[in-house]
Amino acid sequence: MNNNNNKSKSGLKQKQKKVELLLLILYVIGFYTFCIRRSLHLSRGHFSKLYGLRGGGWLFPPSRLNDVSDAQWRNFRANLPILSLVFGVFTMLANICRKSFHFRARGMSIIWLFLSLIYLSYLHGACIVFILLIASTNFLLVKIFAHAKYFAFLLWIFNLVFLFCNRVYQGYSFSKFGQRWAYLDNFRGTFRWHICFNFVVLRMISFGYDYHWAHRDSCFDQEKHMQRCHICKSGKICYQILQEKNVHMNDFTFTTYLSYLVYAPLYIAGPIISFNAFASQLDLPQNHYSIIEVTWYGLRWIFGLSLMELMTHLFYFNAFAASGSWKMLSPMDIFIIGYGVINFMWLKFFLIWRYFRFWSLIAGIEAPENMPKCVNNCYNLESFWKSWHASFNKWIVRYMYIPLGGSQRKLLNIWVIFTFVAVWHDLEWKLLSWAWLTCLFFVPEMLVKSAANAFQAEGALGGFVFRELSAAAGAITITCLMVANLVGYVIGPSSINLLISRFLSKEGVCYTFHPDKSVLCYLVAA
């Protein structure tokens, strides 16, 4: 009798949840319909006041304006044909050499070093000398001081000094080293080398730590991991194994090191890969993705590019933010533009990172996947940053967070880490504002999460209240992300007071907790 009652109650709960979910989905459809219509109205009504709009595109006639106000996306989009040609030739040559001559780590490092130096010569011209000199000095520093107790301090100081100096001196001028070298300033290539060198700094630190740890016994329990990892159970090798397993000391050669630093498919934008993972896949190419899976990966990328073209031709979110026209809008419209900017930024980086990762997969090198989750599927700051620049997050956890003390000093670590992330991107106050705003938003979230983990909802009412509170917290998180990203990447700290005053106005506060945003977070949390 009791079993029948329990079954009937369980069945009733399931039906209630299904009805509740259906109502929420219908509500969200209405919300997005409203946002799309409002965005179209704003774009059509204000396009004459926006800058960064150009005619033409791949999917629309020249009369339709396209939002190319974001310089990073504009340059990437314009150079897609030549990039595809170059990487197509490079990967074809590398794969032919691997199969024809049965090259392993040493042979493939020479091949990729040769191809990558050709690539860098076009990008940076004579400035490639600066890259090779700094990289060579770092290699000697690692080899000489790897056994020292103060090695980590020395490694960080060396790389941070050059990170700062490269920016302050704008990549240096050859004339500063003597007038006899001044003519080389006419051959600086097509792309500023000190911008790309930020990624090289991360790789130099990775090489240093991996070499330093290779002299110790690994704490990584490979057998335990393989029992829990579904990828390893299937007979393939996952990225975590590649990263945590120390490579042989013979793989820490100068040619492998240099090919790792300037590996062409990942050189400009990543994703970021550890030295251990790179060197092991030079020896044996990745087997996680089959040819069919890599092909499907490329087709999905083309679909994403089509979505971006559709978005930038219909909605001018970034142009609104970049031109300052958002200041004339109502709080509700500012929320819509801010939400659109976050989605634009997500799709932009999604396409850039997956493009370069695609070519790396073809070459046999698997890098961590950035943005494994959609931005709209992240309803707290921690999950957002873990999935946004996921490869950078893995790098930070391995080479910063754990060495700094891990979760035992979490509240302190986030300030150090986000300050480094801001400085690593660029020496700008708006990026430091973004970093410190994010940390300010992180602290209360961590406290609320710890309290929520200790709370156990009892009964249908308790579960309902808990879900509602989670949805409200998610709405606040989305608002915080909009504020931090708009300040850090678009409007700068000078406009922060105006932005916050609009958000804290009566209409702005109402929209922060408006049901449409809470419902969206409710769906994800459920």
C-alpha cells in the first residue's frame, strides 16, 4: 500500500515538473521573441548614429549594413581566406612528412619549427629576432635553475618583466640598439609581435614548470583516472592524461621547445596547450577525434560562422556599445544591448578558437576545447569562467591556482589570478576594472554557494523556493557579467558610473529581477 502511495506521489511530482517546464519554455520563447523584435527595432532606428557599420557580406546584398565595429572580429573575418590556404598547405605537408618518413617527436618538431618560422616571418618580419632571443634566454634559465628552490619565483619574474616591457616599449625599435639596425624597422611584418607574445609567455611558463616537475615523482594517479574517464575507458587518450603525465627528459630539447612556442595553428590565439601534451602528441598524434569527427567539427564551425553573419547583419549590439549610443537608451534597452554584446563576444571567440583548434586537430595535436558550454547555459560566475576560456582556465589552475595554495586560499587567489589575467591581456585600466569587478562579484557568490550547499530543501515547497532563489541569483549573475564585460572590453571605466546608475534606477532594478531573466536561469538550474 505504501509503495503504491509513493509511486503515485512520485508520478504526480513528475507530471507537475513537466507542466512547469512546459510553461517556462513557452515563457522563454516569448522573452526571446520580444528581445529579437526589440533588437531589430533598435538597430533599424539608430543605425545612422552608429559607427563600425559597413555594407556587404557573404550572406546579404551590399545594401545591408554589417556590424564590423569589433576590430578583432573584423581582422579575423577579412583574413579567413589566406589563413585557410596557409594552414591547409602546412597541415598537408606536416601529415605527408609524418606518414612518408615515419617521423616521431624529434622529426615532427623540426618540421613544425620550419613551417612555423615561415609563418612568423610573414607575420613579424625582422621582429622574429626578439622572439627567438627571449625564448632562448628562457630556455637557458629553465635548464640552469630548474633544480633551485627559488625556480618558480625566477621563472615568473623573468616572464612578467618581458610581458610588461614588450607592452611599454611597443615591441621595441631596432634603432634603440644602434642606427646600424634602424633599417630593420622597415621590415616589422604585418602583425605586432608583442601582441602574440602574450601566448608565448604562457607557453614558456608551461615549459618551465613541466621541466621542473619532470624531475619529481608525479602525484597524478593514472590508473584511478582511467577507471573514471569514459574517454580513456574507450581505448583513447584524453587531454588530462596528456597534460599530467610527464614526458621523457629527452623530449625537453631546444627544437621541441621552440616548435611548441611558435606552433603555427595555435600561435595567434590558442587554445592554450601544456608542453607535456604538445610533446607527447608530436610523438604520437591524437586519437581522441576520428577523421569523421574532425570533419563534423569543421561543418559545425561553418554553421556557427553563418550564425555570426546573420547576427552582425541584423543586430548591431557591439556598434551600440562601441559608439556610446547605449547612453541614450532606457535601462531595459541597455540590458538587451548588454545581453547581446555578451552573446556576440561568445560567438566571436567561439569561432576564432575553434577555427585554430580545427587545424591543430588535422595536424594531430589536440588542444583543450574553449567554450564547451553556451554562454546562456552558465548561470554562475565560476561555471562561466571555467567554460569561457577553458584552456586558459586549465593553464591557470595548473600553473597558478594550485601552486598558490588552491582552495585553501581561494578568496585571496582570485584577486591575484584575475589581476594577472587583466595584465596579460593588456596594460589598460579598463581591463583592471574588469578584473576587480569580477572579483567583487565572485566573493558574495562563493559565500552564497557555500551556504546553499549546506542547505537542504525539504518537500515540494522547499524545492520550489530553492529553485526560485537559484533563478534570481542567476539573473544577478547575468547582470554582473554584462557590467564587468561592458566596462572591461567596450565602454571602459569612465562610463561605469553612468552604467551602474542606469542599472540601479527603479526600472533597471525591476528588469534585473524581471521574470524573463529568472526563468532563463531557472531552466538551466533545473
